[in-house]
Amino acid sequence: MGIFERYLSVWVALCIVAGVALGNLIPVFFATVAKLEVAHVNLIVAVLIWVMIYPMMVQIDFGAIVDIGKKPKGLALTLIVNWLIKPFSMAFLGWLFFRVLFADLVDPESAGEYIAGMILLGVAPCTAMVFVWSQLTKGDANYTLVQVSVNDIIMVFAFAPITAFLLGVSDIQVPWETLLLSVALYVVFPLLAGILTRRKLEKGSDSHSVQSFLNHIKPWSIIGLLGTVVLLFGFQAETILQQPQTILLIAIPLLIQTYGIFALAYLAAKRLHLPHNIAAPACMIGTSNFFELAVAVAISLFGLHSGAALATVVGVLVEVPVMLSLVYFANRTSHWFPVD
């Protein structure tokens, strides 16, 4: 691992602090950036997210899908958790906390937006950071690649309809045009760009051309991630400082969802007798979120300063330390599973 992966929580924490500080020191700058929109899509955020996502898509080898029949239990566990459980449990927790338990603490409109942000997190399974979590748990890299590749294919077709369904169930109006544009902009186009780039590189005479290219563009992905975090927390700086209780209210169901989904998947993996190098990454994929996509779609659908955008930003705040704690737990309990 490089220094970025090794100290990921430190860099993200520093960018969060920098974003909040800058958002309060130079609010005019962030207000100006917020106005740079086309069709409800913020151009600066879109560029940063593309810079972040594109290298992730290049590293996905869809040729690995030919191995889909090998060790199907781990893949089945990931897909069931990601698409049949996680989106719906997140929507239920959002409704439970913001329509029932916290109903007296937030106004109905804000509650609806917080639920929407949580739903977007729940419907976006992790694509990029999974490779970090897999490496930290000594996971099978090739099998993780198969899981991510299959997930991305499903996400192209399932993200919009599941999101629309759950937003509709939560009595939130679904702007279909913006939703479909967001899926195309942040999933389909980067995925196609990644596929075409990888195919072109693989046609070259150098067998290491793909890895060499990834090594060169990886710093840009890091810049995109950290820049996005600074901007997002800068946009929400005033809310974060003036309403810290709101951050806590959003974080509670997100924490319950994350630890709950991991516990469910981990116990299922143990019952299925999966080897640890398959079980740990499978559970990490089901637990972690593609927060880059969730943030981008929340901004497109509801606006930079919306409750939905804030909820996805809190997702970023919660995810890194929580996932690192789960990595520690998975490594400490590796003896629960057979060795592959």
C-alpha cells in the first residue's frame, strides 16, 4: 500500500477540517463555486468526481467475469446484501429515525431530504475503496475484482429504478431526468471510458501497460477524492458548525446500518464456510458505500446545500473510521473461517 491508503483516515480528516475552516473563512468562494451549475449538476464537483472515478473504472477488468462461476457463494452473498437487503434496510432506518424517533427534532422537509441522502448511500455499493479494504484484510484480489465488476454492471441498470422506487416510497418527488442524467454522468460514461482505455492499453506490446498507466493516474484520483471532500465540507460548513446536533442525528442511523449490515453479512459468510480471503472482502463490499456517486446524485437532485447532500457528506465522515474498525475486527477474527 502507498502512503495514501496507509493513512487514509488522516488525509480525509485533515480535508474535513480544511473544508469546514475554509467554508467559514471564505464563504464567498464556495458560494461562487456552488453557482457553477448546468442542469442541476455542479461543474467543479463533476470534474473532481470524474477525476476520482475514472482511474477506479480503468482498474476494473471485465474479462474477470468469465470466472463468475468459481466460488459462487461469495459473489451471491455480495449481490444479495447489496441489492436485496442494503437499499431497503437503509430506507427503513431513514424512515424510522426521521419520521418516527426524531420526528420532533427536525422539520418534515429536512427529514425527507435526510432520508433521501441515506437512500442514495444505500443504493450505491462500493466500487473503489473496496480494493483498499480487500487489501487491508488480505483478501483475494482477483475475486474482489470479479465482485466489483459484476456490481458495476448491475449498478448501471439497477441504481436509477431502485432509487426512484425508494424515494417514491418515502414520498419524495423523483426528478427522473436529473436522476438518469446523474447515472449516465457518474456511472455509465466513466465506466465506458475505463473500458475503452483498458482495451487500448491491453492491445499494446507492453504487458504491464495497464498497471503503468494506473500508477501514473492514481495521484489524480487521490487529488479528486481529497478535493471533493474539501469542497463538500466547505459547502456545508455553516450547517456543520451551527447544527452539530444534525450531524449526530444523521450519523446514528448510518452507524447502525453500517455495523448491522456487516454483522449480517459476516455471520452469513461464516455459516456458508467461506474462506476468510473471500468472506472479508465480500462483507466489506456489502458494507461500504460508493459515496462519490451518492454525493454527486444528491447534489444533482436536491442541490449543494440540501439535507440530502448533507446526509451523504455525513456518510463520508462516518465511513472511513467505521470501515477501518471493521477491517481490524475482520483481521482479528480470521480464525473463524477456513483457509483457502
